Amino acid sequence: MTNKLQITENAKKQIAKLLLKEAKGSYFRVSVEGGGCSGFKYNFSIDKKINKNDLQLYNVLVDSVSHEFIKNSKLDYEENLMSKSFRIINPDAKASCGCGISFSI
């Protein structure tokens, strides 16, 4: 599959830390759902199940439908004085909300 989601080193390190606290065989799942103030929203969760249509990158799972929305994007982890969070840098998003969790295509 071309145009895969890129994962920064900061995100890989944080995912590894999170998964150390979870049951063996756990993965970090990135998905896109309808909702949010801009139409779609990113969802991050821990999952133990790999589905048939999942794309696996590093320890990250993305279902095939969600991948279509984020295939040219980058998963990053940011830490500053105000917050610590994963974020998707999506060049295909036409608009996004202030929090960076929801977007429109």
C-alpha cells in the first residue's frame, strides 16, 4: 500500500511506553470516525485484536477505511507546557478545529 501513515520517532517512543503498561500483544490503534466540530475526528486507543483489513505499521493499527483519510499524514507526539498528546498532521484536511482532533476533507 502506498502513501502509508508516517510515524515520527517521538510517537514511536511514546507508543512503546504506553504498550509496556498494557497486556502483551496490545497495539496502538488510530482510527477516523464521523463527528467532531469539523465532520470527522481522530481516535486513538489500545487494541489487542488485529482485524483482517488492518494496516500494521510499527505497533500501530489502522483500519482500511480510516487509512484512506490519513494515508498522506504523519502521526506525531507533542509535549509542551500546556499538554501532552498524539496528533495527526494531515495535509489532505481542508479544515480542522482548534484542538486538532477533528477535521474535514
